[in-house]
Amino acid sequence: MHFENEVGIKIRNEWQKASLNLLYTSGFLFNGYESFFKRHGLTTQQYNALRILRDQYPTPISTSGLRDKMLDKMSDTSRLVSRLNAKGFVDVKQNPHDKRLVNIILSEKGHDLMAGIDPELSLLDGLLSDLSEEEATQLSELLSKVRKSIKTASKRIRVTPV
């Protein structure tokens, strides 16, 4: 099926088609990730935060440091950390050197959760199983090029949030 028929709109040019195709496809990918992590009582953003904290362990990280490493930079990191803390997956303590900051570290329960998820992560690879490894590499390279293009275009056209 042609993309235009699938989404029901007339496409202006190949750049618009590629942009809309990325947005449309990212929704499918996001929903696949959300379904996977929901089985573990998490959102994709919560898992991403836990993954970062595990990579940092035993070094604590601040809320802003965590936000900088998140895949979704628009995430409300404070609320995300509060939810993970309420579930017992992270420990939050005031930073002894700067009382305005908190130190976040993965708890033992968080480590246990991550250890339980790790063996199943290959299931997420199945979302792109129709691609060969070479095609997956090519797609990653193209997406890197797209991000670079978006960053430079944003500077040229002064994209501002609505």
C-alpha cells in the first residue's frame, strides 16, 4: 500500500512524504515499546530513566543530568523521578553540596526490575525484524543524517515552540 493511501492525504513532495512517514512510523514504534514496558509496570520514559541510572551506578545523578541523557528531552523529569521513587525503584536524597539539587540513584528494587527485563529486551528488536542487519545499519545512518538536517534547519528557519 502506498503511504499516501494509508494516511489519506495528498503528498506535496518526497521531503514531506519522508517527514510524515517518520512521524507515522514513530507512532507504531512508540506503541510497541509502550506495550512491552507496560508488562513490567513501566512507561518507556521510566525505563529509559532507570537504564540511565543503572549505567551511572553507583554515581548518583541530578534531575537535570538525568533529563540531559533522556531520549525524550521534553519529559517532566521531576515527576518521572517522583513516580519511580514512589514505586521504590530509585532513591532520592538531597545533594549535600547544593541543597537545591537532589541525587538520584537506582535502588536495589530497581536493579532487580532491570535484571528481570534484560533477558526480554531482544523482543523489542523484533519490531524491526523485517529489516536485515545491513538495512538496520543503513536506517540508523539515514536517521542520524535526518537529525543533523533538522538541527541545522531549525537554526535557519528559527523553529519556535507553539
